[in-house]
Amino acid sequence: MLILASRSPTRKALLEQAGLEFSLVPAEIDERLLETEAIEAGADGRDVALLLARRKAEAVAARHPNAIVIGADQTLGLGPALLHKPADRAAAIDQLERLRGKTHRLHAGVALVCKGELVWSDVDTAELTMRDFSPAERDDVLAREGGAALTSVGGYRLEGPSIRLFETVSGDYFTILGLPLLSLLAALRSFAPETLQ
């Protein structure tokens, strides 16, 4: 049995589009507490993404010991700061203003637990630069995005109208969406080939 330890509709859609059959079992972990502890111990955004992916997979595997569990998480780094999903439209505006005209990094971590054992993990990073957009452009994009802007770290969705706010994007598209899919599929071929049949 293959399980995705995530609530993310985007990750769910990516695995479905890849033709995988799996169940969704969200992990119950305190992400902010784990992140805070990791940062206090010297972790950066890449480390945090990988840690959270691993902890999600391990938490779900503890409840489903015979399953193959995929854990994934993403962090957005703007210099040393990490941004999170905005709580409301005002927070989305604040985040977009912080990102305007600057380059930030999206770190996507993924971990694979097979029958209770962490067998593989990976983290990939993409760099994105936003244009020096106007408040009117920002507000137009947020209106077009609607509530979807609040479901993504940074307050934008590259796969939606938010693409209008970007100048350059460098990195794997799947990483940007929150799941290093190609490396995950390679890991499944190695550690759980039955999941791809």
C-alpha cells in the first residue's frame, strides 16, 4: 500500500497524473515547532524542508507499519527568513511585497519510508525572481487567484495567474510545485517498484 502523507491537493494531483495509486493520510505533526527547533540548532530552509518531509513520512508510517509512505514539504527562503502560507489576504499582500523585485528560493523535500524504515530522502531547490510589479498588478493577480493564493507558501501559485508577477524562474517545475517528482519516481523504482505497476 502506497500512502502520501500530505494534505496538499497539488502533490495529490502530481502523483495521480503520474499514474500512481495511493491513499492520502495527512501527518499530524507540529511543523512550526519542528521548524523552530531546527532553525535554533542551525538548520536552513533546505534542512527544514527535508526534516519536515521525513517526520511526516515517519509519523504516518508509525500508524501504517506495512505501508510505503511518501512525506513531502516545501519551504520558501528569502535570505535567512522562511515564509509560510499566508493566513489571509493582508498577509498575502505583505508576503508579495517582501518578495517584489527580489530572488527567493523554494526548497522541496521528499522522504520515502518503506515498512517503517526511512530508505531514501531528497531535497531540491529552485530560484525565482519576482518583477518590480505595481500594487495594481499585485491586487489584480490576488483577485484572479482568490482563495488559492492562501494555499501556497509566499501567497502565489506559479501554475496560476501569479506567473504574471515573475521575471525569471530557474529550477525543476515539480520542485516549484512542492514535490521533486522525478527523483521520487526513481526512488520508487529502486525501493518499491510494485508501486509503479
